[in-house]
Amino acid sequence: MKVKDFVKMFTKEEILEALFNDREFGFARMQIRICRVLYEKKSDKLLTELEKTGENFQKCKKAAQWVDNNKKYERIDKQLEKLNKDFEALDVQP
């Protein structure tokens, strides 16, 4: 049986519960790795978006464009800030 077929036997909720709530299996290191990978993917995506918006912000010539780009830039910046705070507050214990 392939791993992906095995995993399909369980719901996403069952897998997450096993990883994050069932301490008897000692998944703390795995939890930290999973969280770090997800954090890095999400922050990379947000940083790329922020960079693109920043480039558009520099290029824009019309007031409406400027306002739209500025709002998007601020929104992405706030998302990234929240992601960083949530990651720093993450408490994974064995």
C-alpha cells in the first residue's frame, strides 16, 4: 500500500488530532517541523506577493492605482506580521 492510499483512510481532522493532541506518540519534533514548513511556505508566498505589490506601487501613475496598490501592500504586510506573531507564539510540547 502506498503512503497516499494509507493516508486516504483517515480524515484530515483525524490526522491533525493525532499529530497535535495525542502526546503518547511523542510527535513534538514532527509538529515543529510541520509548523515550520507551513510557516515558511506561507511567509514566502506573502513576501513574493508583497514584493510584486511593492513593484507595482513604484510603477503606478494614477491616483486610483496608487490607492489600490497601497491598500494591498498594507493588507499583505499585516498578514505577514500576524503570521510571524502566531508562529512565535506557537507552543508545541512533547
